Amino acid sequence: MNLYLRYFDKETLVYSVDEAIDFLKSIDEIGMNPVLEADIRDYVDSDVLYPKRYKIRPRVYFIIIKTEAASMADFKEKRAVRTPEPPVAARQVSPVIMKLNEELEGWYEGEIDFKRVLMVPGTGKFQYRDTHFVAQVKAMSGIDCYNRIVDYLRERVDNRSQFPSVKGKNFHFRFLGKAKPLNTEA
């Protein structure tokens, strides 16, 4: 990985962190010191791919960019631009989502904590109240259980009531068991 450095009209493409530090030491206004040198070394050794700005004084910075460009011409023509790959964890589906979408037909018990709109009897005004609701439903998956419970509640509570995200901490479900098939033979 090479480094592009720029301070106003002074710029360079170097092939090591030592060359970068030598370039910065040659510019008196930067005032190279051990703390700045250690920070630059940490940045170069890190997996961070975005450019880094270093403040010299108010509204005055120098910049360091990691690049795979072999020459300044390659860098200027953006021939060695690398798009960062998403981290492995970001590409994997969350275990919560996997469990919600896992299809297993049967009976589920779902618990939901939501904000229910209720009228205050003395004033006639409305307020939100935390409400806990538990139901046993026949569903195909955890997300189907959530949707059935929310559909049921939407028909029975004020439409201003607020329901939590299916992925949040205010919805829990557990599989109770397979549903018995209907006996169609008579």
C-alpha cells in the first residue's frame, strides 16, 4: 500500500511510512513531533482505508490517502482506486433475522410491549401507556407470529398506538410445537 500526501501545493506519492514522515519533516509549518509520527504510523498500519486529515492550525490541514497507485500519474488518473469491501460481519445475516425468518409451522407464543393510546377519563385527553400483550398464535415463523399479533391489535386499539420493530427488544417469541393436522378423512 502506497501513500499520497498533500499540504497545499506540496504533494508526493511515497512507498513507506518512513518516506511519508521524511516528507512531512521537510515542511516547517507542519511541526512534526513524536505524537504526530506515532499517529501516522498507527493510521498506516490500520485497516482503515479512508483518507485522514491532520490539523496544523485552524482551517489548515494536510491529508494522507492510502492507495495502490504505483505512480503519481496513476493516482491522479484514479487507476488504482480501490473500493472497500464490506466487513465479513456486515455481509452475514444477523442471527435474530435468521431466527425470525426460520419457517416452522405450528403454535407460537409472542410477547409484545407497545405504546397504546388511551383516553384519560377525567380530562378527555389522550396519552401513551406502555402495554404488555401476550398471545398464542398459529403461524409459519417468528415474523409471521409478530405480524398476526400486530394485525390483531391494530383492529382493537387506537390507530395512533405505536408498535415496536420486529427485530427490537420489545418483541419476543417462542415456538410451542407443531400444529396437529386437520383430519380431512371422514
